[in-house]
Amino acid sequence: MSTIAQQIGPLKISSPIMVASGPLSDSPDLIRRAEDCGAGCVSTKLTMLTQPVQGYRRMYAVRGMYSFNPSDRRNCLEQGTELVYNTKKATTLPVFANIAGPGDDLEGWCRLARSMEEAGADALELNFVCPNMAFSREACGEGQLTGAQIGQHPEIISRIAAAVKAHVGIPVWVKATANNVNHLNTARALAKTDIDGIVVMGTQIAVPPIDIYQGGRTCMPNLGNNALGGLVGPVNRLYANRLIANTAMNTALRIAGGGGITEWAHVVEAIMFGASITPMCTKLLWDGFEVIRKMNQGLLRFMEEQGYETIDAMRGLALRHLVAPDRLEAYDVPPHFDRERCVGCGACLRIASCTALSFDKEQNVQVDVDKCVFCGLCGSLCPRRAISFPREKTTQKGAV
């Protein structure tokens, strides 16, 4: 019998789906709702000892594509410990306390970590990701590195992580920035410490949406100007999977990884690239915590149908098929059309780079194999999924 539950160190995780740190994890009531809908664990809203800039919760979304957040409030130490304490009273979920210390001040980080442990946190998530703090130095003209800024320095991150790990008795996970070009340097540096896991992806630093009819002013409500901020959502999913895969191939760290997950199959993808836990936020913001229950059901059904008894049985399977571009096995297989599915919409004929497809007199799509370069684009763009590339078909000259 299959199970989606896991034992990760001392933590019993009932589902790989974690509610990521953010707007969905800043009150015990919200976290209790997430638990009722089947979340496996939660990372609380970011807590800091000192606030580098004033935060205002402002968000903008294009459904199915992205959410953008140029600013958000953060908890002070008292608010953060109260959140953890009250959450542990209200739920049985494993609680990761998301924290950011004052720059590279080890004493400050350890004080914050110890306070969260005393409040009842089951684990810590050290935040080196937050883009809304990343420009505080430039904005204020002074201050310490914070958020995604400090995330660019593997030696500082690993030193902080090692100090915190030595100071507390609960698991320590590090949330490393997705905006680090050399993210593997960070992962490898952290692998040399005694931390319990790494959280990859988080948010991308991006420019805000603008109103082109108002001279480039902000599109966002309740703001008079714009700021760089965090980009999350489906637009980030494949990039997130790349970070998960790279980390899994180069370290033995446990991975919490995700980005842009909107359905149970995306959870499977992240796991097959090496994740054990899959943080989620955007889809839940858009469609509610009930999404988790449906994802758990789909995930469990898939595992039972495919014969996977545990999450670990799937973890990392895709890595064996991931190779450098010069090692690709490419097949010259022309597209095959399912005539029952094809409705002659012509979507495949509009591909600008393709001259191999055309309609015959009966409005059936024909393929000129002499012109086909076997790129496969038509299959992924077909709205009816009428195009496939069966490997048993061999290349033939002439029309198919």
C-alpha cells in the first residue's frame, strides 16, 4: 500500500506539500485551515530581529502565470515567537520557523533561532532569499546585508548555518536564494556543514508590471510607485526544477524544492528531480487550501497505479535521464496524427519555423518528411493532443 507520509529526521511529514513562508502562514487560523486540508508541514511568516525597511503587503497576479510582490510586512521577534507558540497549540503540523538574522551577526542569528526553538518550533528555515529586503542597503545607504543579498555569499551562509545548528537542538534547513548565479557553490558549502536540509527556489527578483498607457506607472492597487520585488508562480516551475536537480546531483542534502506547482503532477516532477518536500504558495493563494486535498489524492492515486510505495521510491528518478546537451539521444521521428482527435484547427500549421505541415483537400494535416526537422514543437502546441512521436515509427521519405 502506498503512502505519501515521510519520516525526515525527527519530523513526521504527512504529505510532501509544505505551505511556504508568506501570506498563508502568518496566523494560526490560516495554518490550521491548511492542516485541515492535508498540508504536511508549514513554514511560518518571516521573523526578524530588526526590520531593514518598512513592509506593506501589496500583491498583483496574472492567473495561471505569476504573482508579483514588491513588499510585505515581516514579524518582529515577539510576533514571530507568538505565532509559533499559538500555532503549536492550535495544530499538530510540523512547524518550520522562517527567520532572518541581522546580517552576518552570528550572535543575533543564534538568539533568534533559540527563541523560536523555545516557542515550540519543530525546525528552522534560515532565510537567505527574501527579495524585498535585498536592496535595503542601496535604498537606505547603510545597514547590513539581508535576504537575497546575503544569499550571494556561500561562505557567510555556511558560517551562519553552522553556528545556528550548533546552538539549537532542532533541525536546521537553509532557504538559499534562487537569484544566485552560482547556487551550486552555496549548496556545496552547506553540504559541508551539519545542516538537515536545503530549501531551493523561493522567489525570483523581478521588475514590476507597469501600465504602458500611464507612462510606465504601476499597475498595482494602493501604490503610487514601483519597486523591484518577488516573482512567483507557474512561470518559475521549470527553473525551480533545474535548481532541485542540480542540488540533488551535487550534494546529499535533503531538499525542499518547488516553484510554480499548480497540480499533483508537478509535485511528482519535483520529487523525481530530487525533492522530498515541495513548498507551495501561489496556487493556494489563488484557489484556496482545498487544492492541497485534491493534490494529495492525485499523488496517492498515481503512486498506487505506478507501484511506488513511498515518496523515496520516486525521489531522484529523473536524474538518471538528465544529461549534458552533447549527450542527447535524438530521434528523427515525424509527427503522427490521431485523426479522431484532430479537428483541423490549423494551430500546427501556424508555426512560423515549420514548412513541413499542410492541409490536403480533405483538410487533413499532411507531413512532408523531407522538410520536417523532427523538432516536436507541433506536438506540444496541439490543443487537442492529436500529435505524437511514437519511437517505433521510422523516418520515411515523402508525405505521411
